[in-house]
Amino acid sequence: AQSVTQPDIHITVSEGASLELRCNYSYGATPYLFWYVQSPGQGLQLLLKYFSGDTLVQGIKGFEAEFKRSQSSFNLRKPSVHWSDAAEYFCAVGITGGGNKLTFGTGTQLKVEL
Amino acid sequence: SQTIHQWPATLVQPVGSPLSLECTVEGTSNPNLYWYRQAAGRGLQLLFYSVGIGQISSEVPQNLSASRPQDRQFILSSKKLLLSDSGFYLCAWNLVGNTEAFFGQGTRLTVV
């Protein structure tokens, strides 16, 4: 069965600093990978996704992520964090068939210091 | 365009009371539908999914049930709530063959 690990529960960065959120997955084949963001009390918004092709994917709000098969990783990055980026971030792996389900990591809470 | 509606936004219910949360999707046909629960520090746990009317798959044993009476309607229910049912419940949908999911705004359920 597939699984997702987000090793950092909380991360604090200063506004304007760079950001990297880690995500490792376990899956027997090439996965579909996603990053979602959740503001407090809200649903999840898709930031970006990787299905195939270029391993560096661009998303909304200036985020990007790089798929590294050799490391089973899909880390999320942003060159310069804004205070409005404070939220919880979830990495997910999806498989087609059997309900096209997503398996989520436990999330990383990002705090931005002004 | 497609939209997903989930209600109510917040709910406080006593232990032992029934529960009904509703989710509807507009602008698409035959979506896959999902109920997730989010507990503090535990990420999102898939509770149920449905690939069609009347077809429900349960991912974890629990005090809850789900139903899909119409193509774009997904209901989460309980006959008697437990304290442990408290959490943030999210409905989501995607299309057959596509794992990218779209989420509702969630329902905060507090069982007291």
C-alpha cells in the first residue's frame, strides 16, 4: 500500500526567506503526487501536481516542487515566503483504479514570522 | 465550472445523537466522491468513497456510515455519535481515471 511521510510537523520561517517542505512517499510504481494547502477552518486547495514528464513542476502562489524518483521525494519549495503563506501543507500520493484514492501525509504547519 | 457544497460548516452535537452531513457537487456527472476526517495532528483519513450511486466503500471500521442516493450527493451519517467522532470532515470529488481531488470547505463537528 502507498504511504506518505512529511517529517516536519511544524516549520517557522521569516518572511522573505526561502522555504522547503519535505515529502517522501512509498509506492511500487510511478505515483501521482500532489501538494495541497489548507488555511485554518477551510478545505484543501491544490497547489501543484506531478503526473509525468518534467520533474520540476510549477504551481500557484509561486510554489514549485521537484519529483526525485531516486529519493522517493516530492519536496515543495518557494524562494521567498509571504506572511499569507502561513497555513498547513499536505503532500499526497494518488493511484488510479480502486476508487482513485489519495493518501495524505500528516501535514506540515507553516508559521511565518514578520 | 464544477463546485462542491458541504454543510453545515459547524455542528455541535451531544453524545448519542444522530448525524447527517451532506455534500453535493455541481457541474459534473458521475464523479467519485469521498469523505475524509481530519483530526488534530493526524492528517486526513479517508473514511468512505463512492464510484457511483449506491456504491459505498468503507476504508476504516467506525461508528459512521455513508450513502449516495443521487449521482452528485454524498451523505455521512451516524445513528449515535461518540466523543471520538469529533473532528473536521471534508468531502471531495474527482473524475474517473483522475486522482486530482477537489475539496469542500469542511464541517467542524464537536461532540459534547
